[in-house]
Amino acid sequence: METEGSLTPYPLPETCCGVELSWKEGQRISYRFKRANCSSCSTFYEQNLGSTQLYVKKLGDDCFKHEGCGEDISSITVSHSVHMKEFGLAGTGEVLPEEFPFCPKHEERPSEYGSPVYYGPVVFRDGAIDANESQAIVDETGRVIRSGLA
């Protein structure tokens, strides 16, 4: 992909409007981020932890903008196929969608094909299985993506 300039990591602002920002880390299926919101001006900040780029949405803006170039942030739906852990590649055909943001000017467009996720019980470190989570959907590390409880 042709980019304008280098992809420089953006430091997270510590304050906005004189108010200290409280950054919280989060994760969807594969998209990891840090977020903060200014309580004074309602500016919303999100840092993509995969590329360390900073996206900003100010009050009145229609969408997030890339802090480095001002370009509108695009997103793509990444599809994660759901498999049964006990049977390898077997599954029901279910797909979990995930919106993945990126700057079309400076970041590579993510693949539409995400990593597989699995049906299966949640197994704790001591080997116990949580029967209430027997139909949970988990990633390859065992992190619960969608609870099995109705």
C-alpha cells in the first residue's frame, strides 16, 4: 500500500481542555484499542493498538478522523468463522462480524477474513469446566467472546 509519510506512533494525550483523560483498554474479537472521553468537550479518543494510530471524534463530527492527517476513518467488516473446538475445522457455518477501523491514507486495509473462533466450554486453569458457558464462543486463547448464557 502506498502511504503518505511514515506511520509514526502517536503518544496518548494526557489531558484535554485541562481535564485528565482516563484511558481504558478494550478488545473486540481481534481489534484491540485504548479509549478516552473528555468530560468537558465530549471529544472521544481511540488508539488502535495494532498500529498505534490515534483516531479522534469531536462533538459535531460525523465520524472519527486520523489525528495525523485529518482523513476520515474507514472501517471494514472482518468475518470470523465459528468452529467446534473438539472437531477441528467442523462448524455450523456461523460467522461473527467485527468492525475494524483504519485510516485509508496511512494504514493497510485489514483482511476481510478474520481468525477463527470456537464453540466450546470455558476451561479454567485448574482444568474445571464451567457448565454455564458450555456454548460460549472463545478465541484460540480461551478468552470468551460471546457468552453461552441466553
